[in-house]
Amino acid sequence: MNDIPKNCTVLVIGGGPAGSSVATHLAKQGIDVVLLERALFPRNQVGESLIPHFWKFTDQLGVSEKIEQQGFVSKAGGITAWNGKIHQISFAKYGYKRPGLHVERDIFDQILLQHTQRQGAQVFQQVVVKKIDIDSASPIVSYVDARAEVNIEGCLQCRFVVDASGHSSVMAHQLGTRKTIDPSLNFLSLWGYFKNSRYVGVDRRSHAVADLQTVAPVTFVMSHADGWLWHIVLREKTSVGLIVQSGKMKGMNKSQRALYFQQSCATLPYLKNLLNDAEFVEHSLQYRPDYSYYVTQICRQNYYCIGDAAGFVDPVFSHGVQNAFYNAAVTALAITESLKNPDKSARFAQLCASRIQQFYSFSRALSLGDIGKNGVNRALVTSLMKSMPQLELELMLVASEMTNRSENFKQLARDAGVWAQFAEQENKSNLGFISELNL
């Protein structure tokens, strides 16, 4: 068992996509990086749907070939049944040559973390960060090493701390900078796994898992009275999640939540047909109450909060992993430049924070039409929309229409001066309206 060093240049908390990616970027440049991860990989993680944008980041990391070799399920797009309207998006129509993926996150995340180690970062699993002292120029991170039979307390001094601890939000909780959003837009999630579920194919029909080699699946999303749901077919199981307004679960205990989940799966249109002959994987149901939040201080001169540690956005458009990759890339750039120009480190941190907040704001405006509150910076969203490639922007504008949460997002497009070029297409077939699903 290797000893955890006493010093390093960059300490990364968390080995998920955000943490492993930022560590990889830095290690590839010869920077001394230590990553502390509280779990032992592979570990269970939700968030199995990836949109094609992620490939450009894995190309930068140099890990795309390993991902391709794994043989994850390729998806062709998405279908939503939302408030009585059905929409379909095909990635190929927007110029994407590579597919989205449905991934088992335990395997996907382990591929990324192993790649980080191969690039030279020192990775220590089963090490829990307890406290971060950022009052000095060189932060001190206190941890508990649980790798042996007896826990060992220790500390490590570094130049920069990157908090990629996910929903734990270690730094934000310590500093009191994590904020919940308006109750009317606050949701929680329940999810579990099924075997032998049918899936929704790109041909708008349901298929047995055996058809995955011949008929590409889509991510299926549907609204219901209490929120929305996802259905994501994987290689040996299917992920089903219910997103529900927080008030719906108020006062419910574990068994009552489980009953609600089971009843929903058995009665909701389309979903019940897909799961008619499926078998629920015992003990797979999970619950996350602290669903929506943002962080008011994302980056400072000697620390950075990235990925879910910096805020969580409604996952209806599968932006979570892409957000993690993007945050990691801009943070690695900021730290690299800060090491070259120490007197400008505060400025680089500020620029990085603006970029991270810009992506968060864009994702939140897209998923919930949320602008000007809950950590959403309207000016940053319109700035991003002005700079986006035309096809990518069109895809986002069409996606916003799929959930009927689009009016505020369209207004942002008008503010950015980019809506006019798409206004004539609003009622055309390429918006993905379809008449029916044969499920």
C-alpha cells in the first residue's frame, strides 16, 4: 500500500469524471497531482446517458479508444413524451458522426480513473477528505485513510485544491456557499434497475434487449403528474428514474418511497408497457433528496469547485457528464496558467468561475427555463449562445421545445440575436414532432 505524500502541487477530491479528467489534464503536463477518492472503484453511480458532445473531451484526454473498446450501448438520440406531445431528436441530423452512449457508470468512471493513473497522477481510493484549510496560500487538506483495517488520519499541503466530490460538495458545505433553489423548482430523484425490460428504438417502437445489435435505442423521457422520468437501456439492465417535486415525498419513509416507485412503474403510460415483463433488481432503488442546488463561490485563488460539487442541474438533457468534462478542462487551463504566472492566479480563477457558471446557467436555462435566479446568470447565457456553432445551437433550441419549458430559453435566444434564424423552422418537421409511439 503506497503512502499518501505530504505535499503536492494540486490535490483533487473525488475520482468521478470531473476529478479524474482534471487530474489527467494536469498530469499530462507533468504537474504533480494527487487524487483522493472516498469509494473503492468500481462503484455504483447514476447518470448513464451521454450525448455525443462528450467525445471531444475524451479525445483531449486520450481515453476515447478505451471507451470504444468497452462496447457500451450506442444511442441514436432521444424521444420525449411531454404533456401529450411526442418529440424525437436524431443526433445524425445535427452533424454528429459519433453516437451518444448509454454507459454503466461504474465501468465508465473506472476507465477514466485508470487512465488518470496511467498519465502519472497519484490516485488513492478509500480516503475521505474531512477538512480543507484554505486560509493560507498553500491549503492543507485533512483526511482519513480507510484502506487498512485501522483508519489513519493525515494531512497534505498543496498549492491548489480541486473539489470534484460530486453531491458531497465538500468545499461548499464547509464554506456555507451551497444554496438550494426555489422550492417550486426543487426536485428529488428515485431510481432503480430492471432486467429484461424492453427499450425504445430509434424506429419509435419497443424492442427486446436482444435487438440492440440491429435497432439503435434512444433515451426515453416522459413527463408525469409529479415530474418526469427516464428510461435508459444498458447491456444487462435498464435504468429507470423518477424526478419528483420535493414536496411530493415529504413525510415518506423508505418503504413508502419504494411503494410510490413501484406503483408509478406499474401504472404510468408507456413505462408500464416497457416494464411489463421486466424484473426489478432487488435492493437497487436509490434516493437523492438534495437534488437541486448551486454554489455561490465556485473558484478562488487556491481552490476550484467543479462538476456536481459546483452545482446540480436537472438532468433531463443529459448534461451532467459533459458539464464535468468541460469544468475539468477549463480548471486545468486556469491552474496551468496560474503556475506559470502566480501573480495572476486570482484573475485566472475568476475567469474559470465565469466559464463554469456560464455552462451551469446555460444548462439550467435549457432544462427549466430558469433565468436571472438560482445561480443563473442571464448575461453569461446569452454570451454563450452567441458563440455556439450554428448546428449545436439549433439542437439546443429544438431540445428546449421538447419539454415545453422553452419560452424563457427562447427569450434568451432572442436577447442573443440568434433566434430569428430558427423562427421559421419552429413548426417544421425537423423540430421532431411525431404522431405516436408503438410501445
